[in-house]
Amino acid sequence: MPCFDPIELAEKVSKSVTRIVNGVEERKYYRFRGGKWYGGIATGDVVGCNLRCKFCWSWRYSYFTNKGHYYSPQIVYMKLSSIAERRKYRYVRLSGGEPTLSRKHLLSLLELFEETNLLFILETNGILIGYDKQYAEELSKYRRLIVRVSFKGTTSEEFEKLTGADRRFYDLQFKALENLIDAGLKPGYQVYPAVMLSFSPEENIQKFLERLKEIHPVLPEEIDPEYVILYPHVRELLRKYGLKPRIAYTPKGIPDFMI
């Protein structure tokens, strides 16, 4: 299967998961929920992504865009705020797919949270932010925002193997960190890296850390490591692509296997 351009895919997917109603950009979501991550967080799971990660826990909604329902920023704000208030959470986030595909929707939602005491965690692969420096500058205006750039592997070769996207676009994930820091976000607090490590040998991890250090010395110290969680539908996807993680965990957090 040939590799794809994630910028072109982003444009295509965006058209199928967003719509304009009375001048407002609505985005498709498939659920809203509370959860244990970050010590407790209200989450809106979006439909659609510009990568095709072969370990994705939400692939049934990120690969395909015919599910879910459209919501305005105002409705999303109300749903997330309600969950956070009811459960006494400090954080809200968008997750599941790629939130940056709906730019106007995302910025409008961030604007609504500016007048709250909640912190908004943007979980993103960073590709569109790395591609467009102005996107980073727009995001930097929001004081309640924390950006978590999730790297798909520790090298360009891993990136291509794990996502199906052409390896030359891997550098845009690093460029996202650079653009956000240049725009004024504080590294390690307002912006930090996460990385999928289930498929990475130690030598690749060390190279990755060195590259982060070149951007800012605090970044290697603030990594949020990610490992495959072996939900049944994730096992199905791994078998389909013939992938075997070096390290993976069961949904109960128990190490499953190492190869």
C-alpha cells in the first residue's frame, strides 16, 4: 500500500467531519465522557483523523467518518463543562481523532473556556500546527490551553510504518513543538511531547530524546510515554497489519508481552 500525504488527507477528512451552520463551524463527535486520565478529565471524542495509526484505540471512528453527530462549539462547551463540574474535574480535552482538523470550531471552543477555571488539553499529532505556523500563533492566544503533541514513533521510519503516512511528514511533529514555543507557549507546561514507544528499540528512543533536546532542553524531561493498550479491537488491528509491540498492556494495566 503506497504511503499518503497527511496534509491532503486532512483537507479531505475535514470536509466530511465539519459543516457550517449559520456561520458557525460544527464538528462531528461520537461521545462525551469522564475518565481517569490526567487525574480526572472531561473528554469529547471527535470523528476523523489525518493519520491511519495501526495501533489506534479509536480506529473505528478515526478511520471512518460516517458515524457520530455534529455539535457546535457552544454545545460541546456545555457538555464538557457539565461533566467537569459534576465530577469536580480540573481538565477538559478533545481526543479520539484529530481535533485540529476543525480549526474554526476548535478556536471557538477555546475562546469559550477562556472565562473558566478549567484547563483545556489539546491532544494532537501536531502535523497541521507544524505545517502552518499561523495555526500555532492562533493557539498561543489562549491562556487555559495545554498542547500535547503525540509523536507516532521515535523515527521517520517508525512513523511511516505505524501510520501509513509518508515518512517525510514526520518532521512536522517536531516543527509543531518549535512553532508553539516560538509563539510563546512555555515548554514542559503549556506544550510538551508524548510518544508511542511500544515499537521502538532503545537506540531510536535515545536519538529521539536528543532531537527534542535540540528544540528545548526541558522537552526530553517532560515526555508522556504512550504504550499500546490491548483492547480487543486493537488486537484485531494489530493482527491485520502484522504488528507486534515490544511492550504492550492489557486494559487493566498489566504488561502483556515483550518481544
